[in-house]
Amino acid sequence: MSILAVCTLICLLAGTAALQAVIGAAGILFAAWRMPRRSGREEGRRRGPRG
């Protein structure tokens, strides 16, 4: 319940535009975190057995 109260207080003080900006930034960070990472090893495999 305390988290809900804090979020409500922040929303009332900062306004909905600030809350939307925070939610958007969190969504971008989550998407970047979930994106598969590319490593140099994948490209190395495509060159062939002897490099």
C-alpha cells in the first residue's frame, strides 16, 4: 500500500505528463534489456572453419 501511496503522491505533485515520461522511459529500458545481445562470436562463426 505504501508504494501505491508514493506513486499517487508523485502523480499529483508532478502531473500526468511527468508520469507518462517515466513510464515511457521504463518501457524503453525494458525493451533494451529484453533485446537479444549480439556478440562477436556469431560473426566469427560465419567466416568458416579456419577464420
